[in-house]
Amino acid sequence: MDIAELTRRMHDFVRAKGWYEPDTPHPQTPRNLAASICIEAAEILEHFQWNGGMPDRDALAGELADVALYLLQLASTSGIDLERAILDKLDQNYGRTWDHTPASGTPTED
């Protein structure tokens, strides 16, 4: 299954729930989808909050899937070809260098 098929199946699910209807209590706007990605990403982090080891794999898989589904939906509803965006970003990153890590622990681009 590829990104296009996953996106189609995600849209089928959202339509089946009625979340694309104008009067839905869950409007699928880009802002709401972006917020949902952040909320779900925080739920991933919760699995590591007090645990130095690997969390429950099934629970983590579910949270990762939630983030991926919202990401597919945000890209699609925003008119972004996510597959192309990922490939372009990989190409761009090959040209970047991260020569040092500051005190924050996050590599910086030179």
C-alpha cells in the first residue's frame, strides 16, 4: 500500500464519520488538523515520559498511526503531495551539514 492508498482510506474513514459535513462538531480544517498532529505527538511522548525503556509497542504504534493519519489528511486537504514533499526534503537534507551540537543537544545547520 502506498501513500495515495492510505490517504484514500483515511478520507473514506473521515467521510464515514461525517467529519467533512458542514455541521460537524469536528471540522477538518488545516488549523484543527495541525493542532491534532501536535496533540497526538504529545501522546507519543507520554509513553516515554517516565520510562527509560521501550513503551508498550501496540500503544506506541497506535499513537504513531494517529499522527500519520492526521499528517496524511493535512497534506491532502492542503493540496500537498506528501510523497513528493518527503522526497524533496530528503534531497534537500542530503545537501545539509550538521557539524556541531550546541548545549541544547540539537544539531544546527551550518
